Amino acid sequence: MKVHVFQHAPFEDLGSIRCWLDQRGAEISYTRWFAGDAKPALAGIDMLIAMGGPMSVNDEQDHPWLKDEKLLVRDAITRDIPVLGICLGAQLIASALGARVYGNAEKEIGWFPIQGLSRSGPAFSFPSACTVFHWHGETFDLPEGATSLARSEACEHQAFQLKRNVIGLQFHLEMTPDSMRAMVENCRHELVTGRYVQSETELSTVPTSRYANANELMGQVMAYLST
């Protein structure tokens, strides 16, 4: 399996997804947009993963490569290449398909529960309740034809699916203790007082079981997209 990753910041990498892919002998390639990498070709790619990042999908003036990335995401969806978007990546899928991305009423940073939504038709199924890691200040409208998969108290659109093989996650199931430390180190200025913003101490003292449960669910999403 050949997996291509769109990376937007050096401290937001694959996390637990790397282990899942390595165990299956996947070939992983990157476009590191923040480093000025050239636009890739999609031919031969079996899955595209768009990771998170501190910028907004609307920051095209500051990050002109966002225009190329959105075109590539839309092209991958048109070609029926499985696409997974995480946080910024989910917002990129929405924006690439013409949906609006905008500031959420509340910034959501920390371990908070989501509610899996019942729906008609085949789609990935999230638990009715589970706790996952969030770090976002923006949200999105659902792309046309997409199915909402999960919500939270702070944010109505937490996950969506388009067709059989496109999933956007507003939250971070891939988070590991190492990636958490990197996120806090690089983005602690965002830890302002808020109803849904946990402190640095709260973020750094969660039990390892919290990560393990989220990573297991991440593996289920990956297995769903790769079959």
C-alpha cells in the first residue's frame, strides 16, 4: 500500500498512524508544504492523508500552497482515492468541496467526549460516546452529500464521511504522548481560558489508556478506509 501524507507543520506528524502503517508494510511518502515541497503526482497512491496544522484553510494569502493542496484533495476524491483528513485536513476536504470553514463558537482544546451519530446507510460507526483529543478553533459546514458521523457539546460537526472512502475527523485519534508534548511545546500560546480549553497540566497528565483507546479507534478508521 502506498500512502501519501500532506504535512503542514513539523510537529504534526502521523502519530499512531505510523505504527499502523509500518505493521502493514506500507510505503509512506510526504509532501511537507511548510518546507516548500513540490506539488506531488497522485498516480499510484493508494491513500491520501491530510494532517493537522496551526493555519486556517482560509489563509491562502499567507500560504499560497493551500490552493494547490485543495485542488489535489478534490482530484484525489474524484479519482476515488481513499482520503483521510485530520483537523486541518478535515477542513481542507470540506473547503476543497466548496463548504464553508469558519471560526467555531468555542475553541476546543483537550480531551472531551464526542457522540457518535446514528444514520441511515453504510458508513463508519463511532461509539455512542467516547473521549478524544481536540485542538481547534474553527469548524466547517458539511460538504454536499456528506454524512455527519459525530458531534460534541462544543462543536456540531466533528466527523463526516463522503462516499465509501473519504473521512474527515475534526479531532486527533492519532495522538501519542510524544505528539502531545510537541503540540503543547509549539502551540501553548493557544491555551487561553475557555470553557472547552484544558490547561497544560491537564493535557500532560492523562493516563496512557486514554491514548490507547483513541489509537485503537484510529486503527479502526484506517482499516475501514483501506479495505
